Amino acid sequence: MENRLKSVLRTVWNNPSLILVLSGFVLLMVPVYWNLANTVWWRDEQGHGPVICLVAWYLVWKNIPQLVVERSRSATVTGMFFFLISLIFYFVGHSQAIDTLEVFSLVLLLAALTLMMSGWRSLRKLAFPLIFMLFMVPLPGILVQAVTLPMKILVSQVAGGILSLAAYPIARSGVVLSVGQYQILVADACAGLNTLFTLESIGILYMYLNPIGSRLRNVLLGFAIVPIAFLANVIRVIVLILITYHLGDAAGQGFMHQFAGLLLFGFALLLLFVMDGLLSRIFPAGTHA
């Protein structure tokens, strides 16, 4: 770590233009991250943002000593093009308070600067950290609403159907489940969108840190996260309904509600690792199917 720090500082110190570029990037980045830390990252659907941010920047830091300056005309021209696009995105997002555009612009800007100053090979070295950063880009509210409602309805249908088969007195009206004397509203947090993005980011990071050389395994594991997140949220809703029905509304809305969320995430991670174990047996190391 100390040698890496000295190497980075020496590179920056010997390159005045790099100091200027990094200073400008930091000036643009600080207000965006400050806004995220005080608003967006406090929302349930973006609670994974700080972790994504720290991991992504650590991976950037880790890969810096491997960057090789190989400038070319194509890299410079392409980098300049996306540099201008990213600045337009940034100032539009900043002036109109569009968090999605503002955060995305910083990822694009970092990619453009890497391309302009170091070339294509360095961009490939930073490809994963840059892609990983995209998971902390807030989704547009209209997209979240459009996706969340159908997911909530489907979760309600499946959870209600399972409990009905288990002979519980349950009825459903939209996303409201009635069991006995209680009514449970399936909230946005139970729809699975937050779980889906958090698990997807963990899954991609896991595949990056634990590669086995099979592209098909990686693709299948990535797609498997979607049904895993959905199943985990169905189980969460069922657990909350059972707690409410047997222990009362106070239990369902108190500590047990938070515990069910932790249980959900642990269960989803377990399924993810089990699925990876199965896929690793089917597609062992060295298989490039």
C-alpha cells in the first residue's frame, strides 16, 4: 500500500497537467457526493450507494499502478468527445437537480479523462471499477415507479397464493393483503428493486474477485440474481404476514420487521452462493462456453 501511494504521488507530482485535471475533477465531484451523502443515500432504494462508492474507488486505486500511458489519436479524439458530453450532462444535471444525470456524468467523465490521458489499455484496466460505479447512479423516479408497482403486485399475488394454499384466511386487493383482522400493505421496499440492485452489484463484484474463466457461468449467475431477489422478497412478505397474524401488528411493524429484512438479504446471498456452486460444477475453471 505504501509503495503504491508513493508511486501514485510521484506520477502526479511529475505531471502538472495531471494535477490540474484531477483538481478539476475533484471540484466537480465533491458537491455531487455531498448531495448524495445528505439526500439520496438515505433512501431505502439507494442505501447501497456508499458501499458501492467505497468499493469502486478502492478498485480504481488498486489498478492505478497497472495503468500504462499509451496515447493514440483515436483514444484522444474519443476521450475528448465523451469529455464534452459528460460536461454537458453534468451541468444540465446540476442546474436542473437531476441526480441521475449528474452522477452518471462523473462516471463518464472519469472514463473520458482516462482515455484522453492514458489510452485504451488503461481504460480497459479501469473498465470494471467504472461499470461498478454505475450501480450508485440513482434510477429516475419515473422508472422506479413504473417497475416497482408491477413487482409489488406480483410479490403480493405469489405470497398470498402460498399462504392461501397453507389454509391461512388471506385475501388480496391490489398490494394490500388481509389476513385475519390485519391488513398488510406491500411497500416499495418489499418489491425487490433495492434487493435486486444490491444483489446484482454484489454478484458482479463476486464474479470479478472470483473468476473461473467461464463466460456462460457469469451470464447465468447474473441473470439468476433476478429470480433470487424476487423469491427472497416473497419470503420476506410471507414472514411478515405470519408474524403479524400470530404475534400481532406491533410485532410485525417493530424489530421483527427489520429482522425480516436482514433475513431476506442473508437468504438471498445464500441462494446466490449455492447457485454459483452449482454453476461452477457445471462450468468448471477453464471452460469458455
